[in-house]
Amino acid sequence: MSAKGGCAWGAKKSWQTLMIVGAQWGDEGKGKIVDYFAKDVDYVVRYQGGNNAGHTLVVDGEVYKLHLIPSGVLYKNKRIVLGNGMVIDPEVLVSEMDSFTDRGVKLNMLVSDRAHIIFPFHILMDGMIDEYKGKLGAGTTRRGIGPCYADKAERFGIRVVDLLNKEIFREKYNKLFDLKMNTFQRLYRQKVDLNKNEIFNHYWKLGQKLKKYVGDVSVELNEAMDQGKTILFEGAQGTMLDNDHGVYPHTTSSNTIAGGVCTGAGVGPTKIDRVIGVVKAYLSRVGSSPLPSEGNEKEAAHLREKGQEFGTTTGRPRRCGWIDLVQLRHAVRVNGLTSLAITKIDVLGGLKKIPICVNYKLGNKIISNMPASLDIFRKCQPVYKYIPGWQDLTEADFTLIVKKGYNALPINMKKYIKIIEKEIKVPVELISVGPDRKATIKIK
Ligand code: IMP
């Protein structure tokens, strides 16, 4: 293992690989936490999902919105990687690349040759399928994520490597395009306006723009580890959206939990040293599913406005509520979390009392593990423990607190953190009290 000095959390690193995953429903503020750790690593890697994700980074007051490119991009001399487990819309990737190069950011990027490509027909299909599902739909981001992963599972997908070989690309594309058109017309009875050749030529050109970044992610990462380089794996979405361990079918189509890194980047499970779960101090969710600790209209509106809970990718207002420890215990277990980073705790300031959902109740029965049954989950009621709140603090207050460190936090905020630690049995390592890089407090 490499052990470079001067890192964000003090002395020498005792790890070589670190994962940062969303412990809730996505939008936990992973981008900021990844950014916090990214300055000390050699690689930042994404391994699942696509441009359904959205991170906002604020560096020295400048706002950056990322959908595909990993958060480490803003540091110089860092290699950023898009793993094979991702589904990539090349149109989005190229325009995101341009937005960085236009602002003078140099890209040191590797895109997996095995990642799958999202086409316009995937995007159209995404909306049609989700609408057809009605109440059983996830309220997808309409970015074509599910249909693209479905083609991958069907072994009909087109991968990045295929985009670089015109004959193979044409052979695969023709088959896939015709099948999709048939599906639209015969199954969905929809007339769609997609020009087969135009899309082919456009995607071929996009492939040519990506070409110099394409390579074998598993080979490079494993060689890097052998050379003692440090790697940060950046999860997208959150644990409850994992297709196996989330609230199926209200999930995304990839494995968002820590295990997803093994399949999505070609790195063995024995190579992961630490897994940090990012937890928002309250709850937010875009899209549909039961959400036992969702606040009432007034509470949700308060959290949404104060926390600016609107989707980075879709702009959709997020549903908001209170922290759910049943769900967090599940996240600790399925990810093997080694510590937590709590974000947006400043948003809870000014409330008289703060509810913490410690269990669910179904009739007279207490439920402390996430049920697999959607029917049971729909009927679960939250069991709340209330703790007294703390005063609303300004940015200036927090700047002072950040300088003094953890002990300077309001006493009830520290109690809130302690209750979470005690209930889920994982230490809280970091708290974030504002969007800026500097508004972060390390807990020893
Ligand atoms: P899809 O990933 O677009 O198929 O959407 C499936 C579900 O995951 C929907 O409920 C989305 O709102 C949700 N989702 C997907 N990506 C994110 C994300 O990055 N943050 C929060 N929710 C997400």
C-alpha cells in the first residue's frame, strides 16, 4: 500500500483504495465528499450508472455540474476513469468534456472499452416503459439507463469498443436499431421519428472524439494498485436504488452498492480497503416509491427550500423527510460501511425538535429491517424518536466553527450525530455544513 503524507484526514494513509457510496436514495452530497478525499488520490473512478447521476461541486464560489465525469476532474494530475459497469451517452460525455476543456480544465481521462452506449431509442423507450408501469414505475430520469442495461443483459448492447470499429458498429447497430423500431411499432404501437443513418453517422463521429481516451480499465487500475497508487471509487445514486438491495422495482438498473465496484471496474473484492457511506442529515428522494419517513407537506417544503432539493440532472423537486435508521442499518450491512460522512446538517438548524425514524411499525409489529415485500413496505409507518434541535447558524457562524473544529458544534447537533452512530454502529468521520469545499469538519 502506498502511504503518502499530508492527506485530508491527518497523518499517513492506512489504505490504498477507498470507496464512497450513497447510503440513502441518491443525492446525499457524494460529490462534495469525493472531492474532499480526491485531492489525495491518484485515481478517481466511476463504476456504474450513467448520466442519471448529477453532482454539484462548488469550488471558490464557482459551480460545476457533473453527470458522467467523476468529481476528481477539477484536481490537476489526477486520472479520472469511467468504468465498464457504466452506461454512457456519448453525446452527453462529449459535451461535458467540452465544458471542462472550454474552462481550461485538462482532461486526464480513461473510458472503459467495455462500457455500454446509450442511444436515442433507449431514451425514448425509457419514458414509454416507465409510463406503462404506472404505480410500479420508478419515475426514471428518462436518460435511457434501464433500456441500455436491459440490452446489456440481453447481450444485444453496443459497447464503447464497438463504436471504434465501423464494420462491427454497423453490424450491431443495424440489428439493434431494427429490433427497436419493431418494438416501438408492434409492441408499443408508437410511431417514432428516428433516422437510422443520421444516428449511426453521428455516433461514429462521437466515437472518434472519445477514441484517445478509451482503454482497458481493469488492466490499468490493477497495474496502478501494484505500483502503490491510490484509488477512490465514486458511487453514483444510492443504496436504496440498488437493483438487488434497493426498494425493487423502484430502483435504478445497476448495482449502486459497494459490491458494484468489482463488476463495474474489474477490481477484486479483496482490493477494497475502506467504504465510506454518505448520508444526508435528513432524507430526500426523486421519483416514486414508498418513503415511510417522508415529511408532511409543510415539513417537506421547508427541507426542500432550505436544502435546495431540486434534481441536478432533471431539476425535479425532491421529496423530503427525516433520517431513516432502518434504511441506514440496511446500508451499513449491504455495503460493509467502515464510516459515515453526514452532509447538509446545517439545513436542520432552527427546528424545535428533529424526528429520527428508528424503526417501522406494521400494526403492532416493530420492523427493524428493510422488508423485501413492496406490499409490506407500503404499509410501514415510521417510529420516531425526537431530539431537541439547535439554533439556525449563518455561514459566518459555520466558518468560525469549522476553524475551531467538531467541539464547537451546537451541543444538540453533536447529540444527533451520537444517536446515529449508536443506532447504526458505524463511526461518523466527517460532517459537511455547507456546499463549499471548506465547509467540512473532520471528526477525530
Ligand atoms: P433511472 O436510473 O433513470 O432508471 O431511474 C430509476 C430511479 O432512480 C428513479 O426513481 C430515479 O429518480 C432514481 N435516480 C436515478 N439516478 C439518481 C440519482 O443520481 N440521484 C437520485 N435518484 C436517482
